[in-house]
Amino acid sequence: MTIKKADIVLSSDAIFTGLTHEPTPGAIAILGDKILSVGSKAEIEPFIGSGTKVFNYGNQLIMPGFHDFHLHIMFSALSLTSINLFEARSAQEVAAKVLEFSKECPGEEWIIGMQWDAGYWHDKQEPHYKILDAVIPDRPVVLFHAEGHYTWVNSKAMELAGVTEEISDPDFGRYERDKNGLLTGILYEEAQQIVLKEALRLTQNKKETILKEFLRLLSQYGITSVNDLFAPIDDFLQDYDLFEKLDKQGELSTRFHITPELDGNLDKAQILRNKYESKKLQFSGLKQFVDGTVTGHTAYFLKPYSDQLDICGHPALDPEVLIDRVVKADELGFRIRFHAIGDAAIRLALDAFEEAVRKNGKRDSRHTIEHIEVIDSDDIERFSKLGVIASMQPDHMAASSREVYSSIIGPEREKNVFLTKSLLNTGASLALGTDFPVSISLNPMRQIYTAITRVDSSGDSQNTWHPEQKLTLGEALQAYTYGSAYGCFREHELGTIEEGKLADLVVLDRNLFDIPECEVLKTKVELTINDGKVVYKSEETSLSSIF
Ligand SMILES: [Zn+2]
């Protein structure tokens, strides 16, 4: 019998297959889009033929490709051509940066910025449209807050969108007003939509250009699969036809899993489910918001906010409507993913999933809750009992100023913040991701670093937030690979390095298991293989000339 010869053989003293929590020495043979065999270097030797490319990576870590379980594809693509305002330390500094950026893009009508966060500002000046008007009165400006749930606009933007003092608030969200009842230019939740509709009229050409740019960035970070979660901005930016076009042209160098809105229209959902089922572009469930965010005071809590004793927040949808939508979608075999941040929102999402089991019977539904920022201790064990996946983004914990965050929820609830390890210990499935661009970086290393260190927003390695909630490195890597593959019902073909699985692999420039924690952030990807093809190689790699 002749043995099939591999296209590529990679070997290293440190291969993290994902089947255990530790790396082992060995080699991997790849043929076509699949892993032909995994074993010791001697066991893989027979697969090497005259046409096989063979590379030994010493002690550099080889692992399954990262699978970002929660991000926003077109919003991310847009962020690459907008200004990042995270480093600004006052409203005035934001305005100055926006002015500078506006000069760099004179051809664009709208000026788009992201990631401003007043929780880090040195002075107490609140954001206001007048501060932007003072520098840019004649071009519309829209600036997304770091948490992505509210925006700061100038008066030109409000004028073009038709936002006037007479406007009334939507069901979920509000046009912020000062103590005299006048607009401030801060638009919460659904109140953003009227402005975004105008700001996000992108040409098809621009959409394609920014999406391709984003695909390049994904491969550079070793991300071989992503899940695209519905966000309200999708009403203006989403373009599944464009994804399909790139898929057919063989240009999807990362696997896309799409999760459109759970909006009660299940006929539309059925069509999308049947339409997108290729190995690179797959429908992967329906998403909805149960609440908003902590700093926006739109997260839904069981007890009032500690700094605003008259409000608890409220659900984005009437609970009865929400539960009814879940039960009906579940009956047709759809998987639901719920954004839930406050303890009441998390409980409501779990109640809805429980009701689906009661009405439709138990099935392998893999319903999922996103973020899980402040959970009541009574609800932790319900995840594993109901088979609900915990989808978390560790770096969200280090994103908002911890001081501001803690003062909003108070000391009692502060104990219940981002309980990653508790969820894992009770047997819940965990899947990690970034929520990019509603996070500072797309780089998985930031998430891994925060997951294993619990370093808070100060960035000081001495300041850890609930250190007992640290994950081990092996647990974090597994949740970022196998955990997400399981979350897509694809653990039979993705998520670990095993014979017969699709060849999605990365080689890092060092061995994460052999370095101090602070070096995790410096770790870079040297090689990314998606579907058996090299989609990224770093310029530093000594092996670059061979490919
Ligand atoms: Zn998100």
C-alpha cells in the first residue's frame, strides 16, 4: 500500500493539540484542506515525499487556529478606516484628535471615530455636541463609545439626520438631554439609528475594500474562524451577499459564522440557514439583546444601580415577547445567542432557555449567553444544567475603568463580576472572543493575557480583579479554539489538531507555556494556515522564503 504524501509537514517540540491542557513534541502532516496525521516526528516521517514542504519550528508553539466566538465583521472593517479615540484623556483631546483626522480624509463626508471612554478622562467635562462643533461645525461627526452602545455626535450630524429638540425617545434608549431638557448630542441604544442611517451609506466598493483589509488582519492575528454577531449597526452595514461573493471567489481566508437578528421573522431565518452552509460561510444561529451596558446604565439588574437608586435598567424587549420568540425559534431547531450583562438580564435569558426546554423538550440546542458581566450566584450552575454556553471576552473586564464600573454597581455586586472560572468549574462550556471593534484590539493575546492574569484596567500586573477567577493557559487556549468550534456545532471538524480535521493552524513566535505571563502580550503569530493554505506568514520568519 502506498502512503499518501503530505503537502506540508510542521514539527515542533511544543504542539498544543487542544486534546489536553499541555503541549507535546511532535509533527503534523497536512494534505489538501485536512490534517492527514498527527504523531511523533518518526511517525510522521513516512508522509514526507519529494514535494512535501517540511518545517521544524524548534520550541515555538503550534496550536489550532484561534476562533473568535464574538465579533462584528463589517463594524470591525469600518473601524479600520476610522479614528481610535481610546487614548484621549478629555473631551477636548477627543475633539482635537477628530479635527486632525478630518484633515487626513477630506474626501469623506462623515467623520467616524470609535472607542472614546469618558471613564478615563482626567477632567469632568462631559461630552457635548458643542465641543465637537467648536472644531468641526460644517462636517458631520459620529463617535462610537468604547462599549458600542452609544454615540457622540455634532450638530451637523443631528441636522442631516433630522434630530431636533422636538424628537421623542425610542422604546429602548434615549436622546440625552441636559437639566434644561436640551439635547447634548449623546445618543443611547436605538436613538443612534437615525444618525447611523445617514453616516453609514458606504459604496459597495468601499465595503469590499475594508472587508478585505479586515480579512488580512484576521490572518495576521492567527484567527482562522470568527462568529459575526448581530448588532443594530448591521441594519446599515451588513452584507451577506458580499461574504458569499468572497467565498465563491476563494477569498475568505477566515471562516465566517453568521448570526443575524432574532426578530420574530423565522421564515427569513430559515432562508438564511439554508442559503449559507459552506465550509467557509455558515449560518450559526440568531442573536438578540436582552439589555445594554453597565456604564450606559442600560444593563438590566435585579436591584437598583448603586449610583442611581431609582433605576434597575430594563430589558430591551418585553420579557413575554422575548420568551415567545425563543420558544418558537427553538422549536424549529435554531440556536439563540443573547447579549446579557446585568444579573436580571442573564436570569431572563436563562429563564427563556428553560422555558424552551419545558415547551419543546430537551435537545442539543447550545443556546448561548454573551458577556455575562455581573451574574447572580444562584444562576451560575444553571448554565451547565441547561447546556447553555458561556461566551465571554476577558478583556472587557480590563476595558472600562474599574473604579467607575465598581461605583456604578456597588461593592456587593462587584463580587459577581466576570466569573469565568466559576462558570467553567460548574461544567459550563466556555467560548472566548474579542467583541471587536467593541474592544481595544482584535489580538487574541490580549484576551488570553487577561483571562490568565485577571489584570484590571490599570494595566498594573499587581492589580488583579478576583484572582481566583483566573483560567490556566491551557483552559484559555482551549476555550478560544475547541470551545468556539463546539459553539458552532463544528467540533467534529474544527477546534483541535487531530487526524481528519480541517487544517486550521497557527505557529506562534514563541512557546506560551515557557514564558512569563507579561510576555504573552508580546507574542506574535508567525504562520497561519487556513483550510490547508498558508494565509499569513510574518516577515521575520526564517522560513518565509520557502513558501
Ligand atoms: Zn458584541
